[in-house]
Amino acid sequence: HGYRPHHDFHEWMKLSLLESVETELSGEWARTRHLVNRETVRSLVANTRTEKENRDYLLLTLLILELWMRENRIEAV
């Protein structure tokens, strides 16, 4: 009963954000590629897209980390 923001977030992720998350995290330029490999990212996105697993918040956290690393010019090794 009542407002549940996680329901709205999941819909937003599926409809608008998931494609961008996949592009940013699996690209050659992705700084998080040393932390999480591309195949893992693609698997997380695919499972979220098909609703096999809900990895919305994990993907959002990885995206925030990626953008933070870019903004602060941090390279993972």
C-alpha cells in the first residue's frame, strides 16, 4: 500500500536508462572495465532487460562510479 519508488525506478531503467547503461559500461572507453568485464555487464543488462534478474541498482551504482571516474580523471588499473 502506498508509494513505492523502486517500482517507478525499475520502469525508468527498463524504458529509458538500460540502453545507455550498457553503452557506457561496455564501451572501450569505460573506466570501470577493469573492475567489471564487458561480458558481465552485458549479462547483467540482458538479465535485467528480460526480467530474469533485477540488477537495476547495481547497474546504476556502476554507472555512477563510471561517471565519477571520468569526471575526476581516474583510471583503474
